[in-house]
Amino acid sequence: MTEHKWHKKVREEFVEKLKKLKFKVYSSHSDYSKLELFREKVERQNCLSDADIVVFDSKYKRIRQIIEVETAMNPKKLIGIVFATHFCDYCRIREKYYTLKNIFLNIVCKKAKEKSKKALKLEVIKKSLGDIIKTTKGCLSKFEMKEY
């Protein structure tokens, strides 16, 4: 599947900015084919999602942030991304596996039309998802959705 122009542009901009800040960054669609996220065991049937960008903390040898870039966001997709990521325990980068714990999920998407039904629904859902993450067991400590 080919990468959408906007998706590629945004993903590359984020990777470049993070590398300038001296972070170790892994990016799908380019240097790594897939950054897969797994629940409980690292087995094919337990792969719930994959990431666009993974930010690695070299000092503590752990993943600190996952970034998802979405060209078209809607409430169902937002819920799916957050929960699929939150339920995961491991990330595979090449053939290495890393435990996911206290992860910051950053979702970057195209700006929705102001005051549209979709934009208003997304705001309500974002707050609810934030509350759920705080009170349920999972790998996320925080998530944020930024329009770009």
C-alpha cells in the first residue's frame, strides 16, 4: 500500500524534528517496514496494531512515545487507535522486542472543520478516552491528538 502524500510529509517532518532533538527514532514506511504492537505474547495472532513512529529513550532503553499520523480522523478510528495501543504490551522493532509501559501516544491528524459535528464528537471522545486511560490497566500513561 502506498503512503498518502500528506501522511509522508507529516511523518518525515516529525522524524526530522525528533532527530534534531537527539532522540532515537524509528519510522515505518521508510527505514523499518513495520513497528508492530502486540498483546501478551509476541505472536502473529496477538499483533493488534502498528505504529508510524516510535521514539526510543536510549538512556533507559525503552520506548517513550508512539506517534500515529492519520490523514482522515473520525471518532471510531480515534477510539480504535487509542484502545489498540493501550492494550498492547510489546513493540517489535526489527527483531527486537520492547515492553510498553508509561507510553505517551501522540496522534497527528488533519484539521477538522471547526464546529462540525465530527470535531465536536472528537472533543468529547478525547476527554473520555483520557479518563479511561487514567483508570484502566494498559501501556499508555497519556495520549494527545494534535491537528496539523
